[in-house]
Amino acid sequence: MALTHYLEQLSDSGLAIEQKAKVLSAVAYCYYKLWDYYSAVQYFVSAFEHGYRKGEIYQFLRWCTGHVDSTACLSGFTRYWKMKNILNLEA
């Protein structure tokens, strides 16, 4: 399973920060496809915190807050916006 493969990659301590951000995003997407939105939020926000700047993070978090009854989505969206504002980035 792809998720298992990506999680194993994360345990590699020699992973460059840019690569780790991409793997974190891949893990998040796997969780999203498995309907585990709580884990998806956690990994997408972690990917962002590690430098991943693709638009799907914003799109997912926005979708999640509107469609899933979960405080994790709102919490993740709040963390994302705080980080984005600290870094002074566009959405």
C-alpha cells in the first residue's frame, strides 16, 4: 500500500527537508483518499510547516471545513492561516 511506503520513508532520518515535505503531503493525500480526514489535516499542515507550498493544502482545508464535521479541520485551517500569515505568503 502506498501509505505504508510513504510512512516508511518518513522514518528515514536522512531525508532532506524538501523531500520530507513532499512525503508528508503524499501521506496526507493517502489519508484523504481513505476518508481519514483527521489524519489528512494533520499531515497536510505538517507538510506546509515543512515548506510544502502547493495549493492543494489550502483547497483541502477549505473543503474540509465546509464538508466535514470535525474540529480537526478547523484547527488545521487555523494553524495553516497562522503559519501563512507569519511567513507573509499568498493563499
